Amino acid sequence: MAVRAVRGAVQLERDEAGHMREQVEELLTTLLARNALTADDLISIWFTATPDLHSDFPAAAARGIGIVDVPLICAQELDIEGAMPRVVRLLAHVETDLPKSRIAHVYLGAAAALRKDIAQ
């Protein structure tokens, strides 16, 4: 079994804790489903949020869907002029038999514009 990195992102409509939780939960469940992963396959997840998001920790959404024994960390994205606002990104390290070419990176909604090269 290999260790792979899986990327994802979602743009929030507003900075509200409940909305963030819903959107990050959708991002995580979609990422797991598209890669045929379970919480047991997760090694760790890094979350980042743009500087305009203050309402909650993205990692709280992972805990809310039962990802409780996986190391999670949140950080702030660089504040780059002209960058897409209200974005939560993630980088998950997973154990999987999938080759790199079959990993499905998940960019939901407007966030798909961030990585057209790998967004699926």
C-alpha cells in the first residue's frame, strides 16, 4: 500500500461557521468517495483558509463527520492580492492502492478554477 497526497478546495459563499462546516464536510465526503477511501485510510490532513475566514476551524468539520483519530491541522493561506476569497483548501495524506494517476483531487464549485489541471 502506498502513501498518496490528495488535494481539495472549496470556496465558501460567506464566513459563517455552519456554512463552513457544511461545505468542508461536503469536500471531505466527496474526496473520500471519489477515491474509495475511509477514515481508516487517512494519515493526516492539512487545512488552510484564506485570511478572510474567521468563523471556525475547517478541521472541526472533519471531527463532525467522525474523523476523530487522524491528526489535523489548520493554517492560514498567504494573503495574496487578487487571490480567490473565502477558500478552504486541504492536503490529505492517505494509504491507498491507487496509482498517482488515479487519485481524484476534488475542487468544488468555483474553487475548480484554482487547479484546472487536476480538478475532477
